[in-house]
Amino acid sequence: MPILTYSLIALGSYLLGSIPTGYLVARAKGIDIRTTGSGNIGATNVFRILGTGPGIFVLLVDALKGYAACILLCPLVFNWIAAHYFYIVFRNEPMDLQIRFKVIAGVCAILGHNYSCWLNFKGGKGVATSAGVFFALTWPAMCIALVVWIIVFAFTRYVSVASMIGAVTLPIATWFTSLVSEDMENRPSWLLQSVTIAAALMVIIRHRANLQRLRLGTEKRITFKKTGAAP
């Protein structure tokens, strides 16, 4: 049963994460987002090409994919495998076990977004989906990282810079919240702390091209104005 449960949670979360929200929204408007702007399917490129409304929609849906994989899909699969019925079983399991399954769900959702099977295993950079995952796994640390993201973005208007600094902040915030938490049972585990480090590294790796553009001075700032693209 454990292998089947892990496998179904991993597969379901990957497929959920692989839904190419930005690509689908742009295609609905007659645009292939992969050939426009930066060529990325994430919310930042949608902001630039389609404007604020579609950009916010893609941002929220991409984040929701990660959150739902941990909070909804993971318990549903576990409950069905354990009891063949959708009643509450998962939350009665030990916290370490819950975190283990949620981590698997979250990691696979991020991988699905970054390497979507629907787009020849290409995708976004995983920032929004990772945010959704870590809001589900360790919301206090994620709130700290989000505040840092907002501050950096407000000063620089570079989403890439804010995303990378926010990603690096997350494992530090996870460690900090584990120190100050009075609830021993709900303190972030070593597994969760390790995953936040891995996620931060993945975000930085996925921003290699942005780092190059920052070095050359060609990275574009967000202006919240639709640039437009030919259908």
C-alpha cells in the first residue's frame, strides 16, 4: 500500500502541476506565449504580453496547483487507498507521515509545472507553484518570504530578482520559524527544511537566463502595462 499511495500521489500531483496555465490563457487569445516576450509560460511573461488581469489569473492558478496538490489531492488519494472512501483519515496520521506525503505531492507539482508533459517537458520557473506548495507546508515561513519578495520587487521592479531572493529567504525563514515555534509537533521537520533548500536552488537554476540578462543590463522590469502581441 505505501508504494501505491506514494506513486498515485506523485503522479496525480505531477499531472496537476503540469497544467500549463499561462500557455492556455494565451492560446485562448490567439497567442503562443512560448514565442513571445521571454518565451516563458509563467505569470511574469503573461503580465508583459497580456496585461495585469491575465497575469494575476495565471499567478493565482499556478499557485493554487501547488497548494491543492498538498492540501486536497494528497489527503484524498491517501484516504481512498487506506479506506476506499473519502472520509477523514489522513489528518489522524502522525505529523511526520503527513509532511512526508505532502512533500512528495508538492515536489511533483513543482516538477510538473517546470517540466510539463503537455509542452514537451518544458514549462515555467516554478515560483508561483512553489509558493502555493510552501503555503501549504509551512505558511509562516512562506509569509516571511513573500514579504521579502514584495519589498525587493517594490524597489527593483525585477520579478526575477525578487523571486530569487524570496526563494533564498524561504529556507532561512523555515529554520527561523522552527526555532521560535512553541508547537513541537508542528515544527518544520528536517525533510521540509531540506526541501526548501532544494526548491530555492531550483528557482535559481531556472533563472539562469535572467541572471545573464541582469549581468548584461537587458533584463526587463515589470510596468503593469500590456505590451501586446500579434495574434
